[in-house]
Amino acid sequence: MTSTFLPDRRTDSDVAPTSATAASSRGRARRRLLNWLTAVGFQVPALVLFIGLVILPMLFALYAAFFRWGGFGMPSDYVGGDNFTRLFQDDVFLGDLWRCLLLIALSLAIQLPFALAMAVALNQRLRGRAVYRMLFFAPYVLSEAITGVLFSMIFAPGDGLADHVLGSIGLGGVGGEWFADPSYVMATLFLVMTWKYFGFHMMLYLAGLQSVPAELTEAALIDGAGPWQRFRNVTLPLLAPTLRISVFLSVIGAIQLFDLVWVITQGGPDHHSETMAVTMFQYGFKRYQVGYASAISVVMFGICLVFALAYQRFVLRRDLEGATTTMRGDGK
Amino acid sequence: MTRKTKAVQSLPLHVVLVLVGAVMIVPLVYAALSGFKSTAELSSNPFGLPEHWLTGNYTGILGSGDFWRLVGNSTLVAVATTVIVVAASALAAFAFARFAFRGRELLFTFFTMGLMFPFAVAALPLFLLLRYLDLLDNPLGVILPQAAFGLPMTIIILRGFFRQIPGELEEAATLDGCSAFGFFWRVLLPMARPALGTVSVLAVVTSWNNFMLPLLVFTDAKWWTLPLGVAQFQGQYSSDYARVFAYLVLAMVPALAFYSVAERQLVGGLTAGASKG
């Protein structure tokens, strides 16, 4: 594939193939410029796409959020921060924030611990474990649209599978309106989200668990630690970086939740399952209050940004320090 | 500890796993069986096997051109997105991994910031931009933004992989007269095939399942992708449950088949992406 002859005049391997051989500093400067241009040249396609279709639209939303604007022509009716003040007096939007917090709390309290339990169970030598892994993860590859339609039919009031199952085990009165009931719609939605997403977190944990050295748990076993102590004091600390990432992804996912809700309830009944993204969609694409919808986009971005920065600063910092200073010497 | 006591000890665990497994698989099996029933039989016989295996729901959908057009559109969009995002990311990741240049870390941070941008946040301004560029009802209007939003994760994964390739190879190639691009094209890319496979699988699955962007961009049913078709079909045949179930099952088949073939790349890519992001 490549030449086998090794030169005794080695070039600087980690830098560029075009690095300094020239003696004069002018030649060197030219080479450095050339090297820089080559490197940046490789970035051009990605940069054009990224700036054009990710960064610029976001900046434009930031601009449009200060206008009353129907979405046609250029925004001209400047209203200052009115869209934002209106947003924080809007009961639907405040409800969105509350429901977002609720979903995050439920995910952290139920979905992720459940995923962890399943990961620990399937990390042992067990008959059929490959089948269970594949099965638990399978819903993750289905689109949200398919999942949504499937469960809107399973939870169809009266005639869906859920009500039939409850009826057949003598709990006929327990089932009900599911997605159509304001008090149960979020719980039902959370059930569907858990069905779809816990397998993803389980797979992350399984990958993390596989990098926990067996010697450590064996040593703890010899020292007389019980199963819970081994888990609590050996496995869990070593799994912490994975857990932190999984929490992060779960929170970001809750902030931007749209597809499932749109397909199943469109935010209903009477806004009781609406999310920020759904509200944004309603105002931006149904009611043509594009300035107001832009303000929702900006607030969503602000929440993501603040959360991501705070998380990086206070929670992920230790992981990143490990990564940059000891080249991931923590066994990851 | 004898084998027997061990088996008894793990019995509760097996019971739990079987229960969870049942909850996971019952909706899918129920949908598949329901597709073989008539809607009338669905409420009289919700659990059992169909009394008569009706194949009409399935064959009717497969026989109409609509379903295949959706599959074709989804495939076109997924393949084009994947080619663009992997090509652009590989070039960028190459520069990040193998060059030392001023501004490298800053630029890399700039790209990784994209991970904090959930797509929903940018959907509205993106729609306005696409309308301005006259890319609505045009597959490029979905392909290009999907590629742009896929860049951060793909660049991060590929950069990690490119860094592991020994520097000696690059020296040797340079001495043989290879240009930077020649090394990238003839040496690095062939060696990086497993990583390219991983990021491609991720891109295909993400594109295949995308709902919000096609929903915004494609108003003309001619360009609809599978997720849009599924949501639309339910609206159209909302009272004909059996038929919607059959449609759902057929719409699941490509994704599940792809998963069973590419499970390793998909799981590997997701876990690698998560732990490096």
C-alpha cells in the first residue's frame, strides 16, 4: 500500500506533510500559510453547510423575535421585547415549561433507573440476553411517526388493546380516555416515551458497564462486599461518566420533544400535552405569528444553551478533565 | 453453588425480563396480527389469531403505487443525506485530525456547539430560509438541512477514528509523492471503512425517521416520505383500524430489517457518539 523505506530525515509527523524543510523564514511563513489554506480548504464544504443552514437561520430567528411579523416580506414592525413578555404571561407556554420539567423529572426518576436495571441484568451471562438486548432496543429505530400512530391506536378509548387487556384481567374500569383525558395524557405519553427510548439508554449503560474491569468487582467480592455494595461502590462510580451523558441527552430530548406529541395529540386535549416545540409550530405554521414563534425558538435555544453550558461546567467537567489531561485514563 | 440453585436464584430475573420483553413485543405482534383481521373482528377478537387470515389489507397497500413511492422518496432522501454529510464530515474531520493549524480548536468547538442545537429550535427560521431559496417541495430542502444538522456528530466520530491512524503512514505516503488529498483519498478513507460504515448507518436511520422537516418542506404528496405517509394514512382511514395496522407494519419493515443487518454499526455509532460528544 505504501512505501516501506523509512527516511532518516523525518518530517514532523503530527503536523502537515508540507511542514518546514525550508531554511529561510519567508519560505517557512509561506509554507505555513499554504498548510493553513489546505487545512481550511478541507473544512469549506462542512462550514458552508453548517453556517448556512444551522447558524444563520438561528441568528435570523433571534432577529425576527423582536418583531410582530406574519412571515412574509421582511420583518418591519419592531416591538422590542414584547414577544418575550407576552411569552412569559402565556399560560400555554408556561404550561409547556411545566410539562417539560415534568417529563425530565419522570425520565430521571423512572426511565433512566429502569434502563440501568435492565442494563445490569443483561450484562450478566444469561440465556437469551442477546435477544433481549435486540428487542429492548428495537423501538428506538422505529420512527416517532410510526410509534405515535401505533400507540394512539393501542390506547384508543374503549376499543384499543390497552382497554381490552385491562378488561380481560378484571380491571375494566381502570382504563379510560388515555390520550384524550387531560389528567392522564402526560402519563400515557411518558409510557410511550419509555417504551421507545429506554433501550437507547440501556445500550449506553451496557457499553459503559463493559468497560468496568472485572478485577475490581472480583476484588470487592473477595473483600466480602454484597451484590448491592459492589454495585453501589464499584460499578456505579465507574459508570458515572456514562450516566451523566445519558441524563444530558434525556434532558435535551425532553426540551425539543415534538414528533410523538404532534402525531398522537397535536398538543391536546386543550393544550394538556403541548410542548414548547408544538406551541412554536402552532404559532409559526398555523397562525402565522412568526415573530412570536421565533421568540419561542429563541427561548428554547436559550434553555438548551444555558443547560448545556451549566452542565458542562458543573457536571461534565471532571469527565472532560480526565479526557484531556490523562487521555481517558479512567478506563473509558 | 450448584447449577440448580443458581438457576433458581436467577428465576425472578428471568420472570422480569420475560415480562418486559412481552411489553416491548406485544404492540408489534398485535399490530401485525391485526393487519390480518377485518376491523369488525378487531373488537370482537382483539387478542387471538385471526379467524380467517385476510391478506387483503397488506396486498392492497403493497399493490398501490403510493406506498412504494413513499419508500422510494425516503430512500432517495436518506441516501443523498448520507453521501453529503459523510463526504463533508470526512474532509473536515481529516483536517481536524491530521493538520495543526491556527484556529483548529476554535473551529472544532464551533462545530460541536451544533450538538446543543436541537433541530426543533431551528425549524422555523430554516423553513423561512428554504422558502426564500425556493427549496420547498424540493428534496434538497430536506437533504441539505439534514446533512447540516448531522455534521457535528459525524465530524466528532470520524475525527476520533482518523486520529488513531499512525502518522508513519502519512510520512510514507508523502515521501511517495502523495498530496494531502491523495493521502486522504487513497490511504485514509480505505482504512476508515468501519468508521464510515458506522456514521453512514447513523445518518441513514436519522434521515429515515425524520418527521418534522419533511412535514414542513413537503406539502406536495409527491415528495412525502414514509413517516409523513403513515401519519397521513391514519388520518385518512381512521375508522379502518385493521388497514392502518397493516400499513404501520409494512412501514416498520424497512427500519427493522435495516436494524437487524446493521445492529453493530448502529449501536456502536450511538454509544461512540454519546461518549465522545
